[in-house]
Amino acid sequence: MSRQPHPLPQWADPEVPETVLDAQGVSRRGLLRRAGLFGAGFAAAGYAAGILGATPAAARERDQDRDDCGGEDDPALGYLVGDHHAHSVYSHDAKYTFSQQAAHAERYGLDWMAFTEHSNFGHANAGGADAEHQEILKARADNPRLLIFQGLEWYIPGAEHATVFAAPGPNEVALLRQFELAYDGKLLARGDSTAANEAFAVEALKWLDGKRRAGYVDDLLVLANHPSRLGIDSPHEMRAWRDAAPDMVIGMEGAPGAQGAAIPGWRGANSIRGEYENKPSANSWAGYPAEAYLTYGGFDWMTATVGGLWDAMLAEGRLFSVTTNSDNHRTVFDTWANGTWPAGQNFDNTGKLPDPVDTGTPQPGSDFWPGQFSRTHVGVTRHGYRQVMSGLRAGRVWVDHGQLVDGIDVRLYRDGDRRRGRGATLGGRLSVRKGEKLTLAVTVTSASRPNNNGVLPELAHLDVIRGAVRGPVRDADDWGAPDTRVVHTTDTTGRTGTYTLHIPVGRAEESFYLRLRGSDGRRNGPGLLGAAIDPHGPTAHRPGDGDPWADTWCYTNPVFVDVR
């Protein structure tokens, strides 16, 4: 099959005149131009139908692409915006077609997305990934500028859910189908939090990673979804999944979907953003505090807590990324509903809900469309399926809600040496001698147009969070990082356009990491571990009063410093 560049998004396509772009498209093109990547060369070689090969030769090409995208810690980057967690009528609790989801993703500015249908008895019995694939191909054909991955939302044995998605290729469907039937916790009745089920989950990941390493598929990634929602993803399980396949199990949702769940007056007086409306169960890990079952500024407790579980994992000196996604099933205020079943049909014998019809009346829902509110930005040197996956694996990721900012670029340098290639960016590592002085350069591009709620967002502050790297933990259930805290805050109120903050880091006396966080400044308070650690972090909203547009945040992945 001949290799052809995959069509670029309009904002990145030199053949598309700037006059047809909206303000955000113009802004994104400007960011790509400033990075020196705007032009035909940004289009990576792909395959004519968006299909990659899964052969030893293709695997070598995959590794070359990874080197090009992930082998350097300080490359010039463009950012592709995406969502790795969305559902269609092939999930038992969703209602949209693939084409509807993809069309909305493009409308809201996404460059890539993954469909992740729930494993379910009806889904599995009716063909699962095989049954979906023709509609995936149609969605790719109808939306040629959008990179569309096929995946699965895996019921992890003994735990919560995870996104599993593959690069397009001749075996993507067969792999997803094999994995669902052999290792899904719901299908196999292995949902309880037992040692045997936890071991089975690790076995499943090792099997999956073996297929990836053997070149059966071109690439695979796994991320834990809504990890604190039920309290059943224990710290030791999270670490075991990462350790089983560190190049494949790359992170977790830092913020879940269902961000519209607590819009005032919509779902009820007890509703919480993310539908984090649960209490500990018999399967929950007993070491989590009650606060773990809520969201903070829309973000999961593991991510929102400075010095919490995400920081505890980073303090081992190992990358573990965060993302944010729509998890779209049913969109808030939408008037569509699934149609009626023909006689004798149901989800269990078809594996697919009836296509939706417009009722003209708002229907129940907690979600936003892909890209409408939650965005995961992935740094790449070229455009394409492999490049998105390589950027995710390398940790070149930042996330935002409500289109809070157009761009964030992070570079860590030794003082006096800011040459390209001599520093490190998100997900990267900077090796320095003890005592060397460092500076963090953060380039922010403010929001260029009103968000999807009709308001021009404004970043009020940007925080630098620093944590010491202590190496492997003695107790795999340790969820705290006591040496992590907010060390610097910049007031960005009123700043617009593109500007760079030069933040002194000081002398490197021990290995550490830095990550960033910012917000619109409208709902802040002392962090969950105290004001001395986090003086103005995200807070939990009152039940039923969680307008997501009034409390928006952005987070970046870490940059590591290795002191020798």
C-alpha cells in the first residue's frame, strides 16, 4: 500500500487560507509557525486510507517515528488536540453514531479522537470490534482531517475501566476482539477486588504488550479511566499496571468526563462533576480518604491533590501522564434519544442501540461533546497516528477545560544555555551537575476567542509545583509525596497574547520534577493537604452546584531533573 501524507487539520494546512480559519485556528497556526513546523513537512507519511501496516518493517518504521517524536527531550513541538474516551451506539449506555461524534469533534476543534466502546455481553456476543469497524472506516472517510482511533473501554479485572486503543492497521480489530473475549473483567465475572483478579489484570497487560512488541499491531496505549470514582483502583494496582508494561500503560485520566453532571438545576441536588457520586464499597481500597471520591475543579482527587497519588508516582522518578476527555455518552441539553427497537431486538442480541432521533426536548445527560469542554494537547513534531501515540508515550501533554488557554510551551534550561536541544520539555528529563542553576521558561498563549459557553476565558494564575524524586517506594500502596508543594505562583490576570514567563528554579541539589497548574481563579482554596503545601488549589463544589464553566483549570505533565 502506498504511503501518502494524512490530510492535515485546516489550521495546519498551508493550502488553507488563513481567512477561512476562526480566531483559534489562526492562533494555533501562529503557534505552529513560531515552532518552525508550519508547512508541508508537518504532514507525516501515512497510508492512503489511514491504515498502517503491522509487519516487522512497519514496526521498524514505528520505532523510527518514535525516535523522531520521542527520542529528544527538547524538540520544537506543535500540539494536536484530542480525546481518547468517547462512546457510540455500540455501547449499552450511549446514544450517538460514530459519524455524529466525529462531526462534533471536528466542529469543536479536535485533531484526533478514540472510540472506546464498553465491553458488554451484547457487545461481545454481536461481534464487538468487528461489528463497529465498518462504521469506524466510514467516519474516517467522512472526516479525513480527523485522526480516528478504534479502541475499547476495558473492565479491568478487580478494578475500574481503562482506555485501550491501537494504531490503525490490519490487525487492530482482531487484537481488540481477542483481548475483550480473553481478559475483560465484566465478561468473565472478575470484577471483585481480589488478589487473583489483580494478578489476572497484570497478565492481561503483559499479553497485550507482547502483541505490541511483536509487531502484531503497529502500536497500543492503555490509560486508566476515572480512577478515583469508585475507589477500587488501589495505589498498588496502579503501580502494578505501569510496571507490567511501562511503554504501553502510560497514565490516567487526570479529569474524568461527565463534566456537565452538576450544572445547577440539571441533574439534581446531589450531583457532582464527573458523576463522582459514590461511597466506598466492599471492593474499594480502604486506605483512601473520603475526599478521594469527589472531584476538585473537575479533576480527579489523584491529580488535584498536590502531594497526592499522582505526585507519589512521579516522585519515583518515572513518568505517568494525565489526560482529560469527554467520556461522551449523552450530551447535556441535547434533544436526541435512541430510537425504538424492532420487534424481538435488544442490545443483548444486536450489540448496538437504535440510532438516535431528535425529540425536540432536552434529554438526560452529563457529558459534553468531544472537544467542547475537555481537551488533551499532545506535542508532536509531525502530524499522524504514530506521532500522536509517540507524543502521548513521551508525556508531551498538557490539558485544559473550557478552552482556558490556546497554548502552553514549557522548557527547562540551565542558566545561560537556552539553545534548542539543550533543555527539556514536558515528559522529558534534564541531566545536570549538582549545584547548577536552572530556569523554567513557560510560554503561554491566551484564549483567542470566546469559549463554547460564549465567554472569553482568562488565565488568572500559573503555579509551579515541585517534588523531590525519591526512587521506588517501599510500600506499593503509598499515596503521598510529602516533599511536593507549590513553590511559585505567577499572577497572569490581564495578560493577553503570547508571553513567556522566566521563572528561576535555583540550584539543583537533588533530583526533582516540576509540573504546572493554572486556573481562571474563580474557585480556589487551601489544598487538601494544607495551605503550606497548596495555598490556592481546586476545591470541591457544593452538590448540585458545579457549573463547570465557572471553574476551569489547566495542568501540565512534569519535567524531570536528574542530578548527577
